[in-house]
Amino acid sequence: MQLIDSEEVQKRLTKWQNEDLYMHQEMTTGAYASHPASTFVKNAKIRYSLGTIAGEGPYRVGLKMEDGWVYAQGLTHWDFTDNHQLILAGHDDKGRLVVCLMLSKEPF
Amino acid sequence: MQKHNHVLLVLAHPDDETNLSGTLAMHIHQGTPVTYVCLTLGEMGRNMGSPIIANRVTLPMIRKKELEQSCESIGIEDLRMWGYHDKMVEFEDQALLAHRVKETIEELNPSLIITFYPGFSVHPDHEACGRAVIRAVESLPEESRPTVHAVAFSRGCEEILGPPDVINEVGEFFEQKKGSFFAHRTQFQIMVGFHNDDQELRARWSKERFWTYRFH
């Protein structure tokens, strides 16, 4: 994982506009927060017409779909794996994962 | 305060108008029509009232009613809810959004537009809203551009922008402003609940501050 280069991420997001994709999205406060909360969706099938990364770090991503939206805020790191998986993650100042958004043409 | 022929207000969320509702009421009192374009329904808000009176599904409709009630209190008769999704304004096609604002300007021919100051308004929806309005006004010939009064509240904004050049005394319109705030009962109960003392609210709410946007 490396720090987000928003231009590179934007290129990847643009390339996959109007393609059938699998998405993994999660967010967690960790189990020791005063109000522990977390959520994830694994391998939801999505297709977006407009995908944008915004902000100056931490970054936000919005994917506009025919009937709705995907949104993630607080993203700091990214990777594009040899298996063509786009991984976007937000880590806090202690390196812990807080938020994650992943896209791939194959299931995770 | 200078009399305008028409005021166009472009903001992002129901309740964004509350902090400038005294100014809006003043324009209406002077006989100036006010059109309020509210880009979203604030459906991703975290506040659901206290006690909780809304949920994720009901929140947009409740906030729509709150907004209508707020406008009624202020005297705004032309409220336009454009229905963009809360938090997602910056991810819409920005040229298209600016174009829509431009069409509205051409339709109404306002002499004053009130919106967020891009770069100084904190929330990404506010920023995208202000940017779209400025882009729309910039696309007009210089001599036909309306005045833009922008609201700014990011930390340290005065160090960069200088002090606000427009300060409206709105104490006379306290009841309208109070009505606007209290209409948004899912949003402000926590903040205002323990400030029911009119004297204190009057003191806090008597001035509204704007910066005239400087086009380059």
C-alpha cells in the first residue's frame, strides 16, 4: 500500500466507468471505541457511470450508479494489485484501518 | 441595506439558510422576492432529533417539511429543491451543475446572489455549491454579473479574506430567524434546546456577515 496519488486513482476509476464490477466496502471504529460500530459489504455487484476522487488528502470517492451512490471518506492509501484489484483504504495516525473501498472485475 | 430587484440564494442543505435568515427576511420586508435553491435534502444527516423522530428512510421527507416551514417563517415563496443526493454534490458533473445555476440566473435576473465562499465553507457540498455558483456567474459577461455575497466560516478565513465587508443588523427580524431555526427540529434541538432564552438568542443572532466575492 502507498499514499494515494489522486491522479492515478482517478485514471483507474475513469477506466472502469460503465463496467460490471465487484465491490467490497467497509468501515470500522475498532472494537474498543466507546461505541463500537462497523459495517461491510463484500462482493456487491456494481456498475457506475461517473467515478470521482475528491479532496486533498484524506480523500473522498463517489461512484454514481443508475439508482444510487457509493461513497467513502477518509481514504489515505491505495494499491492496484497484480490481480487487477483497486484497493483504497483509510488508515488513522496509528496505522489502523478505518475505512476501505475495493473494486475488481472478479470477486474478492 | 441596498434594495435589490431579486435575491437568489443557492445553498446545499435544508438548515443552511438559518444563519442568514434575518438578512433574507429583511430583503422580503423591503419587497424583494427571494428564490432559494437548495441542492440536497440533507438525507445523510446524523441528527435525527432528540428524542429521535426520524430514520434514514424518513429523514429526507421530514427535512423537506422542515425546510418548507423555515421558508414560511422567513417569507420565502419560491423554494426550489433540486434533489441532489446529500454529500454527493462534488461528484456530480460540475459543468452541468454550473450550467443549471446559470439557467436559473438567466431566468430570474437577480441583482444579488448569496452562496458559500468556495475555499472557506468547510463541507464538501458547500464547497461544490459555491464553486458552481461562482463558475456560473463567471460565465456571464462582466457587466451583467450580479453581486455575490458569500458566507465563509472555515477556521482562519478572516486572516485570508479580511473582515467581512457586509454586516447586516437583523435584530428586527428575530421572530423570523427563530422560526427558521426552530423549524429544523431534527437538526437543532440539541444545539438550541438549552438556549431558549430569547435575550441570549437575540444577542447571538443580531448580526449576519458576508463577503462580497471578488472576481478576478
